[in-house]
Amino acid sequence: MGFPREIQSDSGTSFTSFLSMEFFDRFGIKVTHSSVHHPQSNPVERFHRTIKRMLKVLLFESGQDWEKNLLATLPALRTITHDSTGFSPALLVHGKNLRTPEVLLYEHWVRPQEEDSTVTEYIFDLINRMRHCQELAVTTMTETRDKRKTWYDKNAVKREFRVEELVLVLATSEPNKMAVQWTGPGVIESQLSESNYIVRMEGKKDKTQIYHINLLKPYHQRLERVNLLVNGGEENQERETMELTIPYPVSDPNIYDFERIKADSPLEGRLSPTEI
């Protein structure tokens, strides 16, 4: 508790301002920055996205303000069992599950017996239970991570960008469905790791940002003019595009020799003049 040793942020202005940097430096707090719009690299941002999804469902059903539904959302997330750990967050932090309405109803009907133990026995039992749950949670997280990595690598394609290469950046927040999904082009300034790059956006002075490789794609500039190159006479001589003449059918019946067409037809002599 107290001042943290390290803070991870997505380069938000509340963490990159001069006042914040002065505060971090004075109290010895290390700041690490993750790529923007990539919650997989920041567990807190991933948790925020989960909260937003739950609040959207509650707002759709009740129509109330999200502040009124937040107090009901947080206990639900703290008492639910997570797939990654196999335990609820409340059990890993406090050593026991919180008393939910289901627990209150169970106690009303079953009336479990109260444990008769001393304070010392309760404390040691709580410490051992928390340690055992945390060890199992770490083991489950490792197995789950390896399993997800195996499935992800089956369809994953290794990509990389070079310095000074032009790229497009995925627009994560779209004002409407018809908006452009990619913005840019931007220029790769440097590579921080296998998956993170510093990108400078064109037209914005000193505007650089860290992006994950999943948010980038190569920018292919459209050719403005196509020239024909011929190897005759002079090598690599540029030749202007020649105007092609395309014959179109003429509607004037006088230019066709119908007598010759009838003579060459295999039906000549088999049809009467009226049928012809």
C-alpha cells in the first residue's frame, strides 16, 4: 500500500503531463507506457472494457445513468469466477467469497453452523487458504496462457515494418458506420519491440504515438500515371499511351450486301422469298 513502485498507462494526458511527471520523479515512481487502443497489453484497460460492456447491457435494460449501475456491476465482477485463474477476485484478495444475495438466501434456509475457533487459528487458516488459492491461480493462469497462445499461433502470421515505411493506422473509434476505418498514412520512426512501433502521422508536427502491430497495415500508394516501356531503338524509352481505335457496328443498312449474305447462307433454296 502507499505509493506504487511502477505505473503502467496508455500514454494518457493525465500521466504524461508535466505535473504528473514531476510527481513521479519526486516519489521514485517508474512509469511504463503501453500501446494505445490495445487493452491486451494492460490488464487494467482490459478490465475497463469489461465494465463498459456490462454497463451498456444494464443501461439498455434500465435506461438509467451508468453511475447508478456501477455499484451493482463491481460486486458482480469481484464475485464471479474467472476462467484465467479459476477463482473469484474476492477470494484471492480476502481469502473468502463475499456475501452475495445468493449466499444470504442459502444461509437463511440451511443455517450453517458457526466455526468455533480462536483468532490465532482463524488467521493461520486464512493465510494458508489464501496461499493455496494463489498458487493454484498462478498454475491455472500459466496453463490458460499457454493454451491460448497455441490456438492464436495457428493462424498468426509474422509481420514486421521497416523504418521510414508508410503505414495506415486502424481508427478504433468510428463516429458512424460509414466512416473511414483506416487513417494516415504515417511513417515508422522506430521499432520498440517485436510488436510495438513509434509512428509519426503525416501533417501533424511532432505527433508521434506508440501503436501495436495489429493496428497497422502497409500503405500502398496509388500510381498516378502508367507508362509503356519498350526495348527498341533506345533502351527504356518512354512512350506515350497510344489511342486505340475500337470498331463499332454501324446502323446504316446500305453498307451490307444482303444478296451475298443470302447466297452464302445454308438455307438458300430451302426458304421461299416470303419466308426470307
